[in-house]
Amino acid sequence: MFTMVTDKGYLGRFARHLTALGLNHRIGSRSPTARGFLLIANRWVLERTFTWLTGFRRLAIDYEFTPRVHETWLLVDNITMCLNGLTVA
């Protein structure tokens, strides 16, 4: 089963949507007793992906009229990132 690890900002409607899709949702947070900086595995993967996607001019601003077209551009740009990763290696 796929588990989405996010921070507390993705609670609420987003978490309910994941549950409706049959996906697990886990909050990646540190223990309350921890002090200072603590690296939490997989916490910034989602934010990093959003940052990479805003590098595509078409996704930087919502130009599309329908969500379906925007979803298609997300898919195309994710495929582009994966193919670029393959050609670098």
C-alpha cells in the first residue's frame, strides 16, 4: 500500500481525499521532545516536486480553463522530468 507522508499543512480535505482513494496518509513530524534541527525522512519530497513543477512556464500560473487540461500538463511535465533524469544517468 502506498503511503503519502506530508506535514500538518495537508490535513483536512486533502487527507480525506487520500483516504477516499484508498491511500494511507501519515504526518511526518518529529517527536515533541526533540530539540534543534532533526532530519525527517521523505518529508520534503512533495514540496520539492511542486517546486520543480513551477519551473515549467505553463504550470507557473494557471492558464488552463479546465482541470482536465491542467492535469494533462502535470502529467506531461512529470514525464519530461523523468526522461531528463534518465538521460543524465
